[in-house]
Amino acid sequence: MAGRAQILTSPVADVPLARSFGWAWWIALLTSGALVLLLGYTLVTVTILGVGVWGVNIPFVWGFDLINYAWWIGIANGASLFAASLVLRRHDLRTAVNRFAEGVAFFAVICAGIFPIFHLGRPWLFYWVFPYPATFQVWPQFRSTLTWDFWAISTHAIVTSLLWYVGLIPDLATLRDRARNRNVKRIYGVFALGWRGSIRHWAYHQRAYRLVAILVLPLILIMQSTVAFEFAVTLVPDWHETRQPLHFVATGLAQGLSIVLLVAVLLRWALRLERFIDEGDVDLLGRLVLASALVSGYLYLDEIAAAVLADPLTRQATFARMTGDYAGFYWAAIVYSVLIPQLFWLRVARQSTIAGIFVGLSIGIGVWLDRFSIIIGGLQTDHLPSIWRSYTPTLPEWGLFLGTIGLFASLILLFIRFLPVVSMFETRHDEHLEKSG
């Protein structure tokens, strides 16, 4: 039995414990690291020169900052909801994908948190939105969307990091026991929290894991709705709708699932994890992505129907977004996030690595275009036609966006290098159930 467990553990545990890694990983890390340097340069530029280096102006008081914030939060919410649901349902798919799905959620929250801070214009005063006991006895304005962002990001970061870390504890102990280098063993041992695998430890671990997963479900739905309400509570005609939270939750779920699928097929191919992430797992992920794309398509149809039945001002603003200067973004979003995923009706496409990468990227691009269409298209047709303008993003805005993609990729690559990407204890547990069953 011990030999069997060793066979199941070694392919996953040997990766973070290896003394050297392949050249492809180093090339990928250097590339993403260059984008992180671009991110740092852009943030320093914005801090020194202010948000005037962005393309925001009347009527576009928000631009790439809010677009990218909503986009990253959508990835985090979708991946978190998916991972927490698998834990609570005890579904077999959790063994293959839960570990990196939780990591994707946490890393996306980190990227999302950058934008509201630097959107303030004075990022060094970001703590003013915190409800802390200040000497000047002034509390933050709790009706401000900036304060909502603080609660959304902080809560999201706490629950997703806890979900990820609690699931890691048994595997960190495995790495501690297998490590040969004393310093490496000590580092893994600190984060393993003295795990010894006793019955008592397992009982507490399963309770904690499920408790955090239970907390994730309502909190993530609330946080995603909070982001959507930042639009709905305004007087912008195209935003002032109660359907915004549903749209953001549904498209965010599709986006999160697509990124999880993208990471799954890339890890399966790059690390030769076919034994742990098999064709059945990829096929089921493809089915879920297809279902979420169909829900997104239904909501686009619902948007058109709601616009037809809405008041004249809202109808004009909605159809202006569909037919105006930025109509291409709206229809491209539907093509990328709804139509292209229909490839997954074919079983061969669901199990194909190339198709998984293509569809995963397509939905990510489509949801980003959707956020662009909502924010820029909505702001363009405000109440005063005299201030209608065109929006052109600047190089610092593009640098900030590409930099966060580099940051996300760097975190994923470091995660692959130093932590197990597949849950080893879940794999051993499932193997034991199969043998005993």
C-alpha cells in the first residue's frame, strides 16, 4: 500500500522538489517577469504623474482601470465558485483541478486589487477607504463605491487564500517529509503547521476545508454583485439596471471556468499529468464551459429584450452600444464568449488540447470585450449629447493591463515550481476508495 502511495505521489511531488527545472519554464518566467517590470514602471509613472497619463476624461471618468478590475474579479469569482462547489459536492473532478483552480482565483484577486488603488490618483492614501480609528475622527463614506471595492477585494482575498492554503496543508507535509535539503524541509514544515496525518488532524482539516468552502459560495456571489452594483447605482442610462449583477456573475463564471480549463490543458501537456488530469476530466470541464457560455448567450438575448421594453432613454443608450462607435466590441464579445465555445458540442474538441487553449482564450477575450463595451459604450452615451466623445487608451493603460497579465503568469509559474499543482492527498484518497470499493 505504501509503495502504491509512493507511485501516486512521486510524479507530483518531484516537480517542486527538483533542484533544476526545464529551460521552457525559465523562458516563460523571464517573459512574464519582463511584463512585471513593465507593470512596475507603469505604476511608478502613474504614482508620480497621476492618472492624467491615462486616457480618462469627461465623459470617460473610468477606462482601462475599471475594465481590467471587473475582468480580473470575474476570473477570481468564477474559479472560486467552481472550486468551492467541487469541495462541497465531493466531486471526483476536485482531485484533478481544485488545487490550481484555487490558485487561479487567488492570483486573479491580487491582480484585481491593483486597479482600484491606483485609480484613486493618490495611491499612497489608499488606507483612507478603510474603517480604521483615525485621529481626525472621520469614517469612510460607506455609500462610496471605493469603500465597496475595499470590502470586495479584502473579503475575496481572505476567503480564496484560506481555501487554497487549507487544501495545501497535507501536501505541504508530504513535501516536508520528502525534501532532502534541510532548509527546504524547514520551510515546508513551517507552512505545514505540524501536520502528522493523525485521525484528529484529518477530522479538523476536513471540517475547516468544507467550512471555508461554505463561506466562499455566498461571499463570492455577494462580492461579484457588489462590483456590478457599482454600475447599477449610477445614473448612467446603460448601467442603471437591476440585471447587472446577474450578467456579471454569469459571465464571470464562464470566464473563470475558461481560465481553469486553459490552465488544466496547459499543465496536462507541459508536465505530462495525463494520469492525474485525464480525458474525462478535460471533457467534463469542456461541458461546464459550454453550459456557462449558453447561459451567457441567454443573458445577451435577455439584454436585448429588456432594452426593447425599457424606457426610451435606456433603450437609446443600450442600442447605441450595439450599433454605435463601439458596436464592434459588443458583437465581438458575443462571438468570442458565446459562439466559439459551441465547438465543445463535439467530443473531440472537448478532449483536444489545442481546442481547449483556443476556447479558453476566446472566452477570456470575449468577456474582456464585454466589460469594455459595458463601461466605455455606456459612458459614451450619457445624458448630455454635447459631451459625447471617443475613448482612446494610452500606452500606460496598455502597460498596466499587460503587466497584470505578466504578474498573473509569473505567480502561476512560481506556483508550478514550488507547490504541487494536483492534490496528492485527494489522489491517494480516491485510489483507496477505488481499491476498497
